[in-house]
Amino acid sequence: MHNIESIDKLLQDELSATQTYQQALDKLQEDASLGDAGYLQPIYEDHKEAVSTLQEQIRQLGGTPAEDSGAWGTWAEIVQGGANMLGKKTALKALQAGEKNGIEDYEKALQDSDLPSDIRSLIETKLLPAQQSHIRTLDRLLDAEAA
């Protein structure tokens, strides 16, 4: 049961990420001058894939995956909504903060000695590297914004 709860927390983070990126992409697409939707779309797709993968892992363990991101997702949407209103740089920084939070949660999950080896491997080889890649992309976008 503990493993399901741990994985479900990661799932909620990923659900929050998909909602937040969708909101950012919607804003970028409505305001063409903001650009960069092409860079954020693959990150959004990575998070959607992580949602599917984590849902499947929870089902394989006999659990029922979360269907929404809970309170964290609501908070993330509020932050991203405000960031979108304040401009591109603020929106990118909000996305970056979310990605960093995701890395912390994955690293915390890896500290759990009871975490099944297949979930550990998934985090180490796929989910955590994806988060790190997302941060590098957002860093590049922020650097370009500052230039």
C-alpha cells in the first residue's frame, strides 16, 4: 500500500505538470508574440507519457490511480495563471520551479528502500532524466529571454 501511495504522489505531480503545461501552451498559442510553444510541446508530451506510465504501474500493483492532481495541481494552476499574466519570463520561471519540484519528489522516492526495483529503474532511467532535460530546455529559453 505504501508503494502505491508513493507512486500516486508522483502521478499527481505529473498530472499537475500536464495541466500547467497545457495552460502555458494555451497562453503561448493565443499570444503568438510569446513564441516557444514548439519547445514546450515535447515537455508536455513527456509529462503525459509519465502520467500513463505511472497509472499503469499503480494498476499493476493493484491500486487505483489518482484522476486529478489534487491541491498541488490547483496551486500550480493559480501560479501559472498569474505567471502567464505577468509575461513569458515569469511563466517560464514558474514552469522551471515545477520541474525542480518534480526532481525533488523523484529523488525523495528513490530514497525509499521499499520502492520496487522496476519503479526505481523507471524513475532512474526515464522519469528523472526527462525532468532534468526539461530544466535544461527551460534554462535555454530563459537565457534567450534575458539576451
